[in-house]
Amino acid sequence: MKHIFIVNKISGKSKGLKAVTIIEKVARDLKLEYMVHITQYPLHAKAIAAQYKPEDEVTVYAVGGDGTILEVINGLDPAIPFGIIPCGSGNDFYRLLGNDTNNCEKIIIDTIKAECKKIDLGQSDRLRFINCTSIGLDADVNFMASSLIRKTFLNKGAAYALAIADKVLFPETKHLKIRIDGKDFEDDYFIATIMNGRYYGNGALPAPFASVNDGYFDVILIKKCHPVLVYLLLGKYLQGKHTADSHFTILKAKHIIVTCDNLMSIQSDGENYQSHKLEIKMVEKAISLKVPSYLDIIK
């Protein structure tokens, strides 16, 4: 078995690049056949992952954050075992597995030695995603911040601060028509979030009881309400304290269709795009993830 490490050189302020030395040490100590690929441009991780076939007898590791994972799973043949070495700034999907991301060498060794467990993926009309897709305030913030980073001199922190000030201080709703497993909902919503994992947005916890191998998404909807109330609701939502609050609609689902007369900003694991329609289907047990045995969140 050959071990393929796809390293995002800009993830987490170059944490990915710093991990290369540790990967090489571990590979030597364990006498592994391995290869390290360092990404050079956007979507390069996807292209690298797509080079490998099941008959190559490889395991592929995404060394980076949620964006690196997204690229790799969109290029990777689902039959190839997959591992995550968390080196991003948020590592939101990995939070479901384990919060301690400081001991990089231990994570690498334990992940290499781990057995595979089948987990679910989301499939939209645009891409696969492992963690979440959302519409509303959060997606608007992400879209605006990404645009500012591309088009101005602002760094990531400043761009997100400005986007939050613009979109959250003056919250707007979107009139959405949502079909969830054949049941129709239509209203003005601040947020419509479809979670496979539990965390997103650098630690927000919209789906504290989600499972990545139960065959269902957790869908969280926040309808239009008084502007003062929305700040209280967002505070609960970010901390995972909203699940018993009647202002939230929380559902399990396998198939979601969202339409809007206006363009919706959509984010999937940090990937931003706009559309009038979004369709998402659950793909059960779609990929084999290497998970250390002591991380028993995935049965």
C-alpha cells in the first residue's frame, strides 16, 4: 500500500507545509512507501487526487483544512481509502472526529494505522461535500469576504470582519421555496443550513447531534423574525444551544431542493457560488475514511 499526501501549502498559515517534515519522518520510521504532493494552484488537490485509481493500491490523505478536503473528495475515486491530516485554520469537519489538532505527529501516525469507516457525503448539482452547505447570512458573509480577498488588498481577517459587519449587523432574509423529502416549506429565511458534520464557520455548532454515517442530513432553518431577536437566535445557533428553541425548524433529510427568485449565495465547505436553485442528495456510506479507533464518534 502506497500512502499519498496531498498538501495545501497555504492552509492554516502554512501549517500544511510545516507538516511535510513530520510526514517524511513518520514515513521513514514506519518504512512506508509514500509520496508527497504540494498544491500549486486552486483545484490542484482535486486534479492530483483524480490521478489515482483503486488498482493503484493507495491511500490518499488531505493535508490541510476543509477546503483541501473538499477538493480531494471531488477528485478522488470513492473506492480509494481517504485520510485527513488537519492543518487548516478552522478544521471544522475534523472537530467532529477530535478537537486536539496540536500533536501533528500523533495524528499522522494514528491516521495511517487507522481502519477505514464508511461515511456519508452530500452531492449537490455542483459538487460533493463532506461537511455542510448553507444559504443565507453565513453564505452571504463567506461570499462577500471571498470577493474582497480576491479584489482588494484586504487580508482574510479584515475581509471577514468587514463582511460580518455588513451582512450580520443589517441582516436580510431570502424568500426560499424548500422541498425536504417531498414536504414543501416556503417563507423568508435568515439561514438555511444543510449539515452532514456538526461544525462549520470556524467552530459554530449548528448540528450538535449530527452523524456522518446515519444516512441523513440535519437541516436547520431560521425564519424571519424581529431584528433584535435574530441576534439572540444567532448566538444560540453558533453555540449549539438552539435545538429546543421553537424559532428553529430542525429536520432530518435525504433530498433537499431550494429555489429562489433572486440569486442565492451558496457555500459548500467554503466553496462559494450563486444560483437560483440548489438540489442536494444524500449519498450513504460513500467514502472510506481512516479514523483512529479511539475516535468513536463514527461507529
